[in-house]
Amino acid sequence: MTREEKNLFSILIQTLAHQKSMSHMDAIVYHCEQTGLEIEVAAKLVDESLKSKLEMEAKELGYIQRTSQLPGI
């Protein structure tokens, strides 16, 4: 996948998440269901920006373990 394709996918998912008031993960699944895009293909289109948002959401939901932080940070 090209950088431009990844960037466009990231913008599409972030816009969809905002417009539909859903998580980025839900927006990806919704987009795949609506367009017939395979989840495996969508995974290859996730850029670093979107990946960090997905990671943050997963930590908030307890899907992945939060990393230790120093007090006050």
C-alpha cells in the first residue's frame, strides 16, 4: 500500500468515527462492512497516526495493558 492510500484511509476512518460518534476500531469495521473491504486489507492501510489512536482506545477499554508511567506524568 502506498503512503497516499494509507493517509486517505486514515482521514476517511477519522472522519467516519467523528461523524458517527464511534470509536476508530468501530469505524474501520463499519467501513469494511459497508464497502466489502476485507479486514485484512484494512489492517494494511492503517498508518502510524491511526495506529496510535487505536492503541489508545484499546488501552482505555482494557484490551491491552497500559504501560507504567512515573507519578505526575
